[in-house]
Amino acid sequence: MDTNFAVHYQTWKNTEAVTHALTEFRKHFPINPIHLVSDNGADYTDFVDTFNLSYTFKSSNVFPNGRFGGISHCYEWLSRLNETCTMYDTDWVVIFEDDVLTKSNNIIYPTSDSGGVSLNSWTFRLTNELRKHNTKNQKWGYGMCGGSIFKREVFLDCYSKINKFPLEELSKLDDRILGWSDTLINCLLQYFGYTYEVWGGMGDMTIGRQIPETACFIHGFKEFY
């Protein structure tokens, strides 16, 4: 049984989807730590004992229309992720969303500092800027949706330098990093010199690509949407 990763799971009001995602996860990973965060949505207090997890209710909603409501929401989401990273001592953290399905307990970790389901290109201008700060990364772009993974200590290092992360200026080069969490975290990690890869430990039901046999987590399970 692999317990070398924790789960950060932010959600809103879809209790049926959350119940299914956590039930399937616990079938394969019964004791891995989970931090469930309500984005000013439903009260998930009862889930603490049912799924053996930590729970935090947040009074602000950072995804009011399915995307960040502004730059302050971006920083708040990163702060919540930092809370999860400081709660546990695992090597890795997996990002969960309501449409993540756990397929098996055979998790194979990336060889890079982070891994996601795809490599969507940044704009040319943002790529050039990130290259100035990062000499190690080989894959420039984003794809860290639900089911993706990163090294916990890597994120903690990046967050410790959050005041040096010029998010507003970078967003002028590619405004998508102010829209969604997968673009934001990929940009943060790459800006501070860390690496990213398309990870065979996850797959996606929505992009028409064959799901790898090695996939532990599947993004895009929409049955409860």
C-alpha cells in the first residue's frame, strides 16, 4: 500500500460527486491523508468520519463561475494548497476535483517535479519569460487538472517565494493563468525552476486520447455532473 502522497480536494456543492470520488478513492487508498476544502459551498463536516479526512470550510468562493473571479482568488487558491502541503509530510500531493475517478492503487510517480494529463502550450511570450527563470524544464505548457500530481516540498519552496511571483505581469503574457487552477500552478512551478511532464499515472476521458494502462487517476468522469 502506497501512502507517499496526500490529496488536496477543493469542491463546492455537488455532494453526490464528492461522495462518489471519495468512495472510489478509499477503495484503493484507505489511509492516505485527504484535505477536503469547501469553496464556500456545502457543509462536508459529516465526511470527516465517513472518509477519514481533514476538512476546512472557506467563507469565500474563489471559483464563482467555474473560473477564478480575480487575481485575489488566485492567491487564495494557492494559499489553500499551501495549507494542505503544510498539514502532511508526504513526498507528493495529488489534486482532486469532482470528476476524478480512481482506477487502481498502483501509482507510479513522475520522474519530474510535477505531472499532468496533457501539455497545452503557453503563448510564445510567456514561454520565453519562463525560460529566463528555468533552465531545467523541458516541457513548456500546462495540464494539471484534477488527478495531477506534484512534489510537496517543491510547492512549499515556490510558495515561500510567493511575493516574488509576478502574477499580474505574467498574466499580461498569457491571461489564462488568471482563469484556472491548472494553468496557475503550472506557471508557478515552472517560473521557480521546476519541471513538468505528461504523466502516465493519469488519463482523461474528455480529450479523445487513449487512457494509459498505467493510469491510477482518470479525469473527466462526468456521471454526477
